[in-house]
Amino acid sequence: MELSIGSRLKHAWNAFTGNRDPTMRYRDIGPSYGIRPDRPRFTGGRERSLVTALFNRMAMDVAGINIQHVQLDENGRFKSVIKSGLNECLNLSANIDQTGRAFKQDIVMSMLDEGNIAIVPVDTTRDPNDTDSYDIESMRVGKILEWYPAHVKVRVYNERTGRKEDLIMSKRTVAIVENPFFAVINEPNSTMQRLIRKLALLDAIDEQSGSGKLDLIIQLPYVVKTEARRKQAEDRRADIERQLSGSKYGIAYTDGTERITQLNRPVENNLMKQIEFLTNMLYGQLGITPSVMDGTADEATMLNYYTRNTEPILAAIVDSMKRTFLTKTARTQNKSIEFFRDPFKLVLVNNMAEIADKFTRNEILSSNEIRQIIGIKPSNDPKADKLVNSNITQPEDNNEPKPKAPETIKEGENSQNGEH
């Protein structure tokens, strides 16, 4: 029903005029920050190396795959999606700051950086310490600080106070996710840690090279063994420094008997070769190729990447949530948490027609399901929702009356008309 002009003016609201509450300036709405306080940040020097781009690529690919709270049939096959608070956290809004996709990306980035993280249910319908039958309304990623036999101490962002707080929570109420690549990434002497140390050395050498020092050695025409000669050499060095700093173009003069050697020329070392070797080794151990990072990988390479890299991370996340957030009763009722990857994301447009024909002809997908994959709105034709092969004449619907077959005339009948 369309509102009248008077009703529209009465109920209209503007963000600039509607927020001018005279009490707002005196109300405490919490602490403020110049940067987002709940955003995950890397530690241990990773933020200054190629590790950041590598972790971000892996987290983005995992976050692009759907994780859903589902109902399975008796054979363990997907039947339907359960509309629950857990499913809404994973796909729509995990908390007041993060969408479902941003929350999954936060899980992966924090897990790769820390090695172990905890998925903490912040708001629930009932107390998880008293009962297992509760629904989750909001979730956060927590950093595990200390380990106890049946509890963990986690640091979680509190959206009510705007600060990160330390909580001791039971292991059966939080989903603890361990990095499946822990031995490659997080171990003290792993390939990733060795690469980070080599990159730190390279950064230190670059800073020394760009510090502006000349690194000169001045050979004086006399021996500087006595105290007087050393003082004379120091005066000569200070004089050359004054000449260079006071000159517009950095020019100084020396005596004809003095000899100057410059040391800031590039020195050959095998540091870059070691970094390249460790980078290639790390890519191989993680199942990543350079073509995956620069976006030029073909379908076979991406399939190998999803199988060797993305699937273990997703399995670790899903199995941990399934074990913690689903009760034994729910699991016996065939409820589960599963992830689903779209296999058509890497298909080229010119190959889609052939795939659509094969899937519809073999009655695997309906026409409307194919239309949804390629981004076209579904058809209103009832036939588009059926698994039928349009290339074959289909039997008529059972509800429609079938035409009667012509009656056969037996010999001796219709004798009234004199027919035989």
C-alpha cells in the first residue's frame, strides 16, 4: 500500500537530521579507534614479507566456499539446508562487525598465523555450560593464550566494550581448529619460519644499502701507530665529512698522496638464491604454484590446488565445528555441517553449453538449475524444474486423461445393422 504524502513526511527519517539528539554528545558510546580493533593482524614479521599475500590468497579461497548447517538423508547425502542461527553465522552475519564470508576469512588467516585458534560462540540462546541444546547467534575468532586439561584461555574481542578480553572457556564449548599445515608453517624450524628469517636478513641488508652512508676507507700517507698520528687521522676524516656535508653536490678534495676506497658497491651473496629455493619449496609443500598466485592457473592446476590446499583447511574447520556445536543426538538425526564448492566457477563460457546439454540430457540438473548457475533468472515453465531429457519424447502426465483406443468389432455383433 502506497503511503500518502502526509504519512511519508511524518515517518521520513534522514541520517543527518535524525541523529542530532541533544543527549548524544553527553552519552558514552564506548571507546573509539582510528583503525578497526577486531581486525586480525599478523605477528612475527609476516606482515613485511610475501607471507601476507600467501595467507590472504588461501583465506580468500577458503572463504569463497559455502559452509552450511544441513540435513542429510539415511545414506549421508545432502537433503536440505537447516535454517538455524549457526547457518546464519556462517553465511550471513557472524557478529555485528563481520559477515559470514569475512568471518571465515578471519578463521583461516588467524589459524595460519597462530597455528591454533578457537571459534567462540559469543551469544547463544542458552548457557553452553549447562546444556548442549542451544543455538548460536554470534561467533568470534579467539586467540588461544594458555592450554589447560579441559579448558583454554582465549583472547576474544568484546563488541560491547570495544576491547579484547581474556576468557577461560571449556574445550567442549569452543571449536579448536589446528592448522593442518602446522609442521610447514608454524613449527620453529619449518620452511615458512626459515623463509621469514631469510627475508628479514634481506630487508636488513637493503636498509643498510639505502641508509645514505658512503662507507669510505681513507689510506693516509703515514703510519697511525702513535697517539699524535691517530689524532691527525681523525682530524683528516672529520675534515672530509665536513666537506661532503657542506657541499651542494657532495664533493670533497684530498691530498695527492691519499688513497680512498669505496665499500658500498654491491657484494655478491647467495641470499636471494636461498630465498628463491625456500619459496619454491614452500609452494610445493602447500600445494600452491606461482600461477595460482598470479591468477593464470588453468582448471587442472586449480583443481589440484583445491584438493591439496583448500580442502584440508576446510575439513579441519568443519570437523571441529561439527564435533563441538552438534550434539550426539543431532548427529544421529543426520544433521551435519558440510562445505560445498561450486565446480562451475572455473568453466569457460564456451564450454558451458556443452556441459549444460550433458547435465540436462542425462537428467542430472534441471533447466532452472543450469540457468541459476549461469546467472539467469529461472523460467516459469513447470517443465524447467523437472529432470527430463528434452531431446526424447516424454510420456504424458498420468493426471491427463488418455485417449480411448478404438473399439474392435467382433464377428457377429451389430447384426441389427446387417453388418458382418
